[in-house]
Amino acid sequence: MESQEPPQLPAPGTLLVDAQDRIGEFRGEWCGLWSLRPVTGRTEWTVNPEDVQPADAKQRLHAETARANARSRGEVL
């Protein structure tokens, strides 16, 4: 049986998509789990590194638009 290497940590702020199609910014690693934060603020959540993938161009655009809209409404990010 081959030993699988853990996924390489992304840079903080990297946009990732989890298994539930939630887009979040990578915040860090804790006890083998990765912490993601919604681009519009709110509460972080943790995911298994195997359950995320980098956001594609369409997902990044959607996230960046949501962030800009939240800022224009004066929401705390």
C-alpha cells in the first residue's frame, strides 16, 4: 500500500471550493484540517484537505463580485 502525501498548504487567501460548493479563502491549518473563511466575512469553517480544490475562474469571479458587493453595502469583512 502506498503512503499518500498530505496536500501542500496553499498560500493564505487562496480561494478554494469545498465538497459542498462553498467558496472560501484559505486561512491556515490546524490538526490536519484546513480553515476556510467566506469571502464576504462571517464564520470560518474547517474541511479535510482532500475535500477541497482550487476555485476555477468562474468561481473566483463570483467570489470577488460578492466581496465587492459586501464592501459597497458597508458590511464588515
